[in-house]
Amino acid sequence: MESFYEWDGDILILNVLGTPGAKMNKIGKVKGQQLKISVTAEPTDGKATDSMVAFLSKEFKVSKKDIEVVFGQFSIHKQLRIKHPQKLPAGISKPSLK
């Protein structure tokens, strides 16, 4: 993966650098090959990751069950698979059909 994201059909694969315990939930800037995402939840028992999934489900307009944590449930380094995102934040685009 050369970017912080790639597409597998209609599934968005997203590499994330999480920041738990932040002042607000927000999607930040790209750092290397990861997208910085801050959440207010503390990093206890995976609660920050669960909070991130809930936040991103609203941002991408999908249900929480449409976001799979591939790895990083208990780490700041994560990979997520988002099925059929209905909305894309700035910096993420869907490949054009050929």
C-alpha cells in the first residue's frame, strides 16, 4: 500500500494512526502512510478503538458492523476495512470506473 488507503472493490482499506484521549473526535492529516484519527475515549480495553469505529461510522455514513478492525484493536496503529462507504472525507477518492 503506497498511500494511507486503497480500494478492494467497494471496500475502503484504511491505515490509521490513532490518538486516544484527545479533546475531540476528528479526522486529522496524513502522516506517512497512515491517517491520523483522534478520539476522546481513553485507551482502556479497546474502548478507544470501539469509539473510533462509532465515530467513523458516522463520518463515512455506514453502520458500525460495516467497519472491520483488521489489526490494531489494542494499538495506535490500525487497519480498517470499511464496506461501501457512502461519504468520503477530503483526501480519499474512489477510483474511476474504466
